[in-house]
Amino acid sequence: MTPRRAIKALIAFLAILSLQSLLPSCTFAQAFLPQRGEGNFSISYQNLFLRDHFDSSGARSDVGHIQIHSMLQDVDYGLTGKVAVRLSLPWVISKYDGSATNYRFAHVNAQNTDNGSYHNTLQDFKLSVRYNLRARPFLVTPIIEGVIPSHHYEQFAHSTPGADLWEMRLGVGVGRGGLGSLLPMGYFQAEYKYAIVQKHLDIRPNRSIVRSQFGYIIKRVNLAATKTLQMTHSGLGFDFVDFPASTRFEVPPGERWYRHAQISKNSFLTLGFQVGFPLTPSVDFTGAYLTDVWGINGHALNRGLVFSVNYNFRTRRYENRTLTAQACDIYCRKCQEIFREPNAVNQTLGMR
């Protein structure tokens, strides 16, 4: 194999680590908590097409296409007025088409997976706990989150469902509903998480994840722009020092080559736009479009389409809170969470 083909093949395969981060939900809504006894159950269908791959300089190359269909189940529930728990699990169907470029890897694991057919499996559980620390002048919500593979799945192929890595994420979300008299129905939220990632070969590719969202509700329509930035702080880059050409196509692969997708330094910036509207007061629908505008050492998300249906439910433990004046006419229960008045405890904390 020529050096050029070896380079392109490695670019394609380094992208595996980013698959887990390419399974977004339509709204992350981490700063705003459901009330005690209230919850949201969401099902999202995600259609992701990855045509290009980023190298270590951010340049794009077409080295085979990956098509991903996934179904994400997500439950968010308010234990109290200040504490909520969230659990999600995606089911991933993916395939790699490298027939035009023939960048499949000469190993039985990769060839059985990257055979041009779809393969499906469950991916990783994601469990988070959020605590509303204060509500004035904006919400401040610390977050602790765990990412746990549902089972041991193959990660040495182009179209693997994920990276098969455990993670612990610590962070904080901020948000506010109602942005003054000029944007009374506007809202924003942002979150930062630091991910402590499972170690392989004494390499722990920890990373920062920053998400933000700005939205505005016009009558019954919720419009929002979103941004996701991932910056990996450690790990191996794409060069012949970290991955010599002589080791890239060994059969069986060496340990570093077999694990290279789990220990690579992958970063990206994804921008998106979403539109949501209620079907009933307790059921709403959201559609979103996503694309990567920058990245290194990973897949480039050329087109992401996400369609989500959310059901807001209330148990006997439900504890209602007053809506702000501008939100009284909001039809969707989930959108009302953004504009609820803080309870007495939160008001006291907010004035300190």
C-alpha cells in the first residue's frame, strides 16, 4: 500500500472515537429541571451521514462513507424541585461503504463489520444527576454524568457504534428564560463538561465538551440555534511518529493500532438549527439539522437530521410552580419548564 493510501486509511479509522459524540439529542436542556414528580420521555430518530474525514490539520478527505441510523430513548425526571435524574440509551444501526476507495482494514474484526451491510446494536448508557444551585439572575445547575457501555462491542472498524469507553463527566449548566423586554420569549442555556475517559495503554484522552443553545418561542413554535464544541486535551495525533506506517496493517494488529481510535486526540465543532412545536400540551415534536464546520482526527458530520417526539408526564408527586407572566400562554408543558418562577428556596439563593 502506498504512503498516501495509508494516510487516508488512518484518517478514516481515527474517526471511530467521535461516533459516540455524533449521537445528539434535539435539546440537551440540562440547565432547566422538571418539577418534582414531573418528567419527560423522548424518542429521537437520528440520520447521520459522514462523507469526509478530518486529518490532524483539519483538512477533509473522502475515504469512504458512513451512514448511521439511531434511535435514542431518553427519560428525565424531577426527584425534587431542585434535583433531577436523566437516563438515555441509543440503539445504533450503521454501515461503512468503502467500495470506491477500498480503505477497509485487513483484520477479521474490521472486515466482518465493514462489509457494506448494516449492523445494529445498543451503544452506551448515559446517566446524569443535576442539582439546581441557584435561579437568579440565571439558573446554575451542576451536573455529574456517567457514560457506561451497555456491553462490550467491537470498536476496531469504521462503522462501529461507538468507542466502548467508560466516562465520568463533571460540569455545570446555566440558563435563563425570558431575556428582558426586547426578547421576552427568548431563552438561552449553555453547559460545560469535563470528561474523564477510561485509560488504555497509559493514555487517557480526557476532553472538554461545551454546548450552547439560544432560542425564541413565537406563538407555538420554538426556534433555536445550537453549538457543540469538543476539545480533547490528550491522546495521540495523526502522524507517522505515533502510528508508523509499518504497524498500520499488521495482522493481527498491534495493541496500539487496535486501540488507536480509543486513544486518539479528536476535536470538532458542530452547528445546528432546530424547530419544535407542540402536538398536544403534553406531546411536542422537534426537528433539527446538524453539520460539522471544523474538526481534527475524526469523522466529519456532513449532514445530521434529528427528529424527536417528547412526552411530558406527571405523577402523584407532581408539585406545580407558577409560570412567569410571558409564559402563561405557552401551550407546550416542556417549554413551560423554561419560564417557571423559582421557588422560595431558589429566590433566596439567587439574592446572595
